[in-house]
Amino acid sequence: MALPDVPGEAVRASDLDPGQPVPEGYVLLDVREREEWDAGHAPGAVHIPMGELPTRLDDIPEGDLLVVCRTGGRSGRSVAWLNQAGFDAYNVDGGMKEWEQAGLPVVSEKGVPPQVL
């Protein structure tokens, strides 16, 4: 799948490549809350809850950002804020719910089968 050229545009989770859902040069940034993250998240994702973004800019890795939440609302707001702050960010519309439904990998921090909350 070709990702959009213009930061701020949406990417559907179901359109991502199952073999490599996060393309080289991109970072998956998960802006959900800790309990959501612990229950199930994409392997290799960076976790910074939406409310912590303004104070954790130095924790955001270099690269274009694919920003994900549960269904796409929080990540959409985060993308708008990040792009204004000078990052190149794209919203993963459909979020982790669609990610999971598309059969993309999900792992858990709880030692139990992952689930998307």
C-alpha cells in the first residue's frame, strides 16, 4: 500500500500490508491509555498517551508517524497537534480495533492473550 504524501491524511488499518504493517522509515505511535496498551498493542509501537504528548516530545522517535488509538478519534486529534508541532504524522483511521480485525499482529503486556480495549 502506498501511504499518503500529505501529513495529516488518514490511513486505514485494513489497508496496511500484513507482512509489514509499519513501513520502513515510519514509527507507529500509540496514544491510548496505559490499560488499553497493556491489554493489547502492535509489536514495536511506541506508547505515549495523548495527554502526555506535549510534555514528551523528546520521547517521539524520528521518522514519519503513524498514530493509532482505539478507533481513530484520539489519534486524529493527536495527528493535528503533532503536525502543528512540526512532525509528519498520519492518522491510522479505524485504530487498533480495525488493526486487530485485519489480522495485523497484536501483543499483550499482561501475559494473557492480547485484546484491544
